[in-house]
Amino acid sequence: HYFSVTGSLPLIRVIEGQTAIIQIPAADWDRTDDIRCRWADSSGPAGDECGDICNNLPGANLSSSECTITWNAVRRSVDAHLTTSTYVVAIMVEDFVNSASTTPMSSVPLQMLIYTYQPASGACSVIPAIIGDRPNRACIGVLPGVQHVERIVAAVYCTGDNIDEFITISPLYMTKTAKARVTGTTNQWYITLTWTPTTDQIGPQVFCAAPIDQKKLTGSQYCISFVVGYLPPNLITPTLVQGSASPLGTVFANHSLFSIQATGDVYRPSRNGTYIQIFNKANSSCAEWQADCGYSSDCIYSGQTVLFYVRNANWTYGANYYILFSSGAASGNIFCNPESDPITDTSFWNFNIWDPGVSSTTTTTTTPPTTGTVTTR
């Protein structure tokens, strides 16, 4: 049995008078365990868990299953003469053998500082936010001794604003660059993380960040989990010779079944927002088809193959299409389910539709999916 893993920024800044949503990263090496969060208790199973900081966040709600705090941020009464307040909050992250169990196998304490403040004059009405490259709570597999690079991108939402800094908490030996503007944008900035994990870091490691703009307006906490010692099942670049994806080349307008191979066994994502999208190159502003594989039955996982089914397919004659994948469209099956890398390159997987008005012959380059028996409706 393994203990659950959690983490947080040392200080979480929230605006007084607004509803704050604080997501707490929590995962377990035993992926079948049921993870829950609760407030620390002065009379917990092992005794006093929180001392004089029990029940220290008035009116806050903690979702047990989502490990998320929702709170209408207020100043402490003793700070009425001030413009800020600081709360110390104690939480327990526990894992259970299943959702019906009431006895935790382990409990991990987490304490965080929550700081309420009033925005400066002229501050934007929308807080900055981390928007990529990975989604909040993503799970990333990395190998010890192998350098890993990730980019953290944040955006501001008022003209003239900029990101002043990123506050972070990171695994040992991880470095970050100075902030830089994302090329071709006026409102996005990024930092680059570089990390070569060591063998004594094998297992889960947590990284958290929040962006701060030039008026000290602070974005919500963003966290990702790294699994050292395990690589995710990444999607293999489609090639006609190897038959790693189907279809390639020209297909009929009613073609509905697609498949792609991965570098390892694939499983359904454990979170939503994991999309497969198909775009018409003539109109790339909006996906012509998409499925959220976190729940869609049109995404099928079998061995090392991801299949997806387009219902009532009716592609445009003569059109060229490309396929993109969100981070985690395919997942591993340990800890927090390490996610396949996102595919944002529009040349990664292309196909085109036969136009009967131009040609009376068809050249298809589809390859049957290399899986076991799969039944589609």
C-alpha cells in the first residue's frame, strides 16, 4: 500500500468578497483506491489533527470527492482595521479501498496559508489564469535520468496588463526560466520548466503555480503531478508503411471509424476535458467533430490502440482534414493515470475526402485497426 500524495503553494491569494475555488491535488499510487479530502479535526482518528487552526475558514465548503474548497472570501474579524487577512487551513487527504469503505487506509495532512486581499485601484476585473500547455491537475510520466521540459502558459484579460511573475512550488532539482511573452500574442506569458529526476525521486512529485500580474492580481492555484519512473502511452506518428493509424490518404465521405496506435497499453482518461478533435483545413476555427474521451462511448481503448467512432459521418467532398488530441486523450493505468502528450501539430494526422465530381476512382489507404475484437454500434 502507498500513501496518497498532495501539495499546495505556500500561500494562496484570494480576493475578498469573491468566491474562491481552491483545487487541491490529490492522487494515489494505487489507482483503484478511493481518495477523499476532509477538514482536519481536533478529535480525529489519531487524536488532535489541527490544534488551534481547526475550523479556521468560516463558511467554506470542502468537496470530499473533488478535493476542492469553495469559499466566499472574507476578512477575519480581528483584521477589520486592515485590508488583508491570513488564514491557516488544515486538511486531511485519505485513501479508501473503495467508495463504500468508511475506514481510511492512510491519512496525509496538508496545511496551507490562504491570504485575502483587496485588488489595487485599476486592477482587471478578471484574474490572470494558467491556460496551458497542460490542463490543471494533469498527470505526467517521466523517467529518472532523462531531462523533461514543460511550458507553463498564463494569460491576462485586460488591455495593457502583463504577467509580472509566477509563484511556484516544485520538485527538487527542477528549474524555471524567467517569464517571456508567447510569440504572436499580446496577453500571454510563459515559463519553461526543466527537470532531470533522480532515482531517489521515483514515484509521484507535485508541481504547483499561480500567475501574478503587474497590479498583484493573482490567479488560481494550478497543479500538475509527475510520476517518476513511468512513461505514458504516447500516440505514434501515423505512417502509411507501419499502419500506425487509420485512415490515411483518401476516404469516402461516410467514413466513421478511426484508430491510432500508442507506445503502450491505453486506458480511458480519468478526467474530462480530454478531447479528440477533427478539423476541416478550410475552417480551422471550429472542430467539425469532437469527443471528450473522459466519458464518451465513441472513444474505445483496446490494448495499445485508441479507436474513435464518428456517428453519421458526412464529410465534405474534396475537403482535407486533420486530427488533434488533448493532453491525456489516452492514459496509463497507475497512480494518477499518466497522460499521453497533447498533439497540436496540424500535420500530425491528415486525411482527405474523395470527390466524386472530380474523379471516378478512389484511392484509399486505410488499415484495419490492430486490436482484438472490438464491437462498435
